[in-house]
Amino acid sequence: MSCIGETNKPSPSPSATYPRESKMRIATAIVACLVSTTAYSAPRRTVVASGDCKDAELSGQAKAFLGALASRPEQDTLTANQFSDRLFPQPTKSYEDLQRQLEAAQDQFYEGRNARTLQAVDEALQQITRLPVGDSRWKLYVEAQLLHGLNYRAMGKQKESDTAFRNVLRLQPEYQLNPDYFAPSVRQNFDKLRKELAQTRKVKLSVKSTLPAADVYLDGLKLGQTPLSLDAVPGTYHLTLVKGATTSFPRHIQVQGTETPLLVDVAYEGAVSASPFPCLATSDGNDERTLSHAVRLGGTLGVEEVIVVRLERPSSGPKWFAATVLNVEGGQKLREGGFKTQGADAPDEALAALVDFVTTGRSPSNLVVMNANGKAPWESSGNVGRNGSASAGGMDLTAPNLMSEGDASGTRSTSGLRTASYVALGTGVAAFGGAGIVRLLAQKDVNALEKRLDNGRILSSDKEAMGLRDSLVQKSNVLNGLLIGGGAAVVTGAVLYLLSPDSSSAPPVSVGLSADSHGAAASLSGSF
């Protein structure tokens, strides 16, 4: 059903009326249209890798997974570029390009083309704020603001001109204009603004960080290290914190009121990177912290779900490419799945199956999903996780994997069930065999007893007949016990056999039977 009406027909006049049935049909169609447009809307998602963000294999498989997910037309997923633009906007021009652009804008200013100058400087400032913080960026920023001030002044916009000059003086009040490039009247106005800013009411700006002694940059200029407290002119600033190779999210802050306190989680924000793929760096194997950071990241990005993908490398057996789906609003894990992977490239079929699982919850036979007890196959006891730390394990119910070669680790977790089924079946077979032997021995006693009956009765004086009778009672009890126990063992073995997948190895169980005139015995041997 299409929800798009025809546009080539004239609209009815306000006084036009429709029959009652037509109105009902129209209302029904509108409701159905609204339902159809909302029932199938997929949640807004982002995909982020976790682990070693420099791992080319992780990055490659994460990109392939995102590509498989984004290729579904019904999915609403952030691209890697959208992820980067929201958290770490990157400049499209270098320092040198922007320097030349400002020089060209300056030439246009001296030629009286103020509108062109204004546009060029605005475009340059947008790119300058995306450059890495430091002296080079601050220098370009100052040049752009001063040129803005001159150009606005030439256009008769004194207020805008003063604002551009203040953007320099508020962070570097001692800045002096070069008399070779600025007229005396401009320098006088600049000094006047300096004095006004010195008398302006300041706001106490306090910046703290989760990592101590992080460098604090405002508008690209370094002002100190955390914890930092300074008196700032009210207004909007561009804030970035740097601790070694770790950089916070660049953000615009509003300094206002009597005090503006800020706490920046540099440890978390610095663990996020956008290149070569959206990634959360992890080094201590703390999965709960990683998932918590992923939920926070989803809130920053404004998505409903975050899919965390990673490579699991157990101490033995194959690697796994795993994906965990997190609900951002509730902070809970929705589902988790993965598949065995070999080499740098993941099979297209496996990626498609994993995408189906994380988006719909369907579990194909070639996909391994997390067990009901919360443990996934790569978390089995004795295994070492992606960072080399031991993981607590539980029962490992691994689904068949059709995408990779079989191996011992793939069946290790189910060998216990298969062995138990063989033991139970062997015990049942032995019990039935023993029951047959006991039945044969009892028949001999019956034949001997019939010869000694007196008109169908056993004489109490006939000791041999009484002995045969007692022997038959004992054999009857043994026979009943063997039949009941054997039946129970066979049923138990069949159930365990059905619960365990096929194994190519022979059952490590052997059954032995023995019997004599006094009864029968069954023996079971093997490795369990």
C-alpha cells in the first residue's frame, strides 16, 4: 500500500463533502499508512569495535559487518563518516591550505571585496576549529579573527568587528597589533577593548579530568593543566583536553553565571577513536567497563542501539567474531552472538547470518549465540579472552558451525553429554542381556522343579524342590530389576543422545556380560 497521494489532481474545496463510507475508507487508509510507516522502522544504530584499535583484522571485519548491516535498506545505521563527524570533525584542508586561503581573503579585503572576504574567512574558521590543538592552530585562529575585525569595520559593522577582536583578547589579553598592518585608529579601538575586558565581570571556569595533569585548550590555545581554575570572559569557547596521545571529544562550552565547573572523562573519551574504524580501545579485559562506555557513546551520538563487535581469541581453538547489541536508554544487553573466523576476511554468509541475528533475534544454525546461563562459547572455562585474561566459564553449548572446519574444541563442550548417553545406553543393553541370561537359567530350574512336583504341589519334605523354588524367586527378582533398570537406562541414554550433536569419535565405552548357575553379571569399562 502506498502512503503517497497523487499530486496532479486538484485539491477539493473546503466545502466539498464525501459519502460516509468514503470517509471511513479514507480514515482507515490513513491509519493503516501510519501503522505501516512506524511498525517497520528500525532503531537508529551505530557499530563500534572494541579491543586493539590498531588491529587490521579487527578493523577489516568490523567494516565488513557494518557494510553488511548498512546494505539492508530497512536499517538506519550511522556510517563511519557520520560517526567521525559527530565526535571528531576532521578538516578538509591543511594548515598550509588555510594559510593561503586567509592570504587570499586579505587580498580581497584590500581590493574592497568585503562580501567575498567575509565568506572566505567564515569558511576558514570552520576548518580551523577542526585542526589539532596547539600553537599553529591558535595562530591561524588569531589571523582569521583579526581579518574579520578589519573587514566588519570596513563594512560599518562595529559590533561584529569588536566581537572578533574580543575573541583574541579574552584569551590573550596582552596581544599587540602590528603597527605595520593596522592603522592607528584600529589599534586605539583594540586597546580600548582590552581595557573593557579587564573590567568585565568574569566567570570562574573550573576544569577537572579523570586523568590528572591533562592539558586544557580553549579555542586551540593551551591555558594550563587539570585541575585548572581561571577567570574567563562569559561566552562560548571550544574546549579540548589532551593527555599524551589521549584526546577528549572537542566540544563547545558555554561559560556563564558565576561559576562553570566541568569534569571531562578523558579516560573514556580518549579510548574512542574514529580511524580507521569507530573503536573503543580496551587493554585490561574489563568487558563491563567497555559495554558501559559503549552505552555512554550511544547517548552522545543520539542512537537507540549500539552494536559492539570484537575478535575473541581463546587460549585454544578458533577465533570468534562476536557482536553484542546494547539498548542505550535502558543500558541492558539485548543479545549476543558470533561465528568462528579464520584469516583476515569473514565469510559473507556468516556476516549475513550475524546481521540477521543482531537485528531480528533469529538464530541460524551456523551462528553461535549466548547460552541461557549468560556464557558464550568463547568464555568456556580455562580459555583466555581477547586480552589474555582468564574468563570464568560455564556449560558451553556450541551450535553447529557450517562456515569453518570442525575441530576438537568445537565438540569438547558436548563430549560429556555424548559420553553419558553411551554409558546409559550401554548399561541398558547390558541389563537386557543379563535379563535374558537370567531367564535362561530360571528355565532350567523350572524344568527341574516340574519333575519333582507331587500333583502340582511342592512337598515340604523335598529339600531339593524347596531349593529350586527359592532359586526361582531370587531369579525372578533379579529379572524384574534388570528389566526395569535396563528400560530406564535406555530411555535416559536416548534423551542424552538427542541432546548432544554427532561426534565422529568412537564411544569410549565397552560392555561385558557373564553368567553362571548362580546368576549373571554385567561390566562397563572405558574412559569417561
